[in-house]
Amino acid sequence: MLTQDQESKYLTSPHLCPYCGSDELSLGKATAEINRTVQSILCRKCKKRWTNIYTLAQIEEDEWDIRKDRINLWTGSSSISPFLSIP
């Protein structure tokens, strides 16, 4: 089980294993749930596994207006994606 010190260090350096400090991490598929996203992590060095839990902390408004710029949010291309309805 993680100590409070290990957890605190991991939260400030999530690219390092909280158990052994290795950067040899394998990231599992992130799964979105109602109010959080979870992701399984495996340290390839010490073989420990844990789950990262992500929650929404804040939002930022986009600086541009998609109706004016005509940018596809998924590809960055200049054509509008067919599933977007722009008045």
C-alpha cells in the first residue's frame, strides 16, 4: 500500500512510479465514467499496478469561434466535420 509521502510525490511527478521511482510505465486505456476518468498503470520495472483517477478541475473557454474559423476539432483541417451542425 502507498504511504502518504509516496502518493504526494506521485501526484507532483506522475511520470514516475510511486513505488520505485522508475519512468518505465505502461499506460492502460483511459475509461470515462460519469464524473471521472480512470486509467490503469503498470510499472515495467517493479511490476506494481495502480489506477490513476482523473476528475474535472476547471474549464477554459476557447479563444476562437468554430462558426467563423471553420476548423474541424478532430483533425485540424479546414473543412467542417459532417457531424457538426453550424448555423
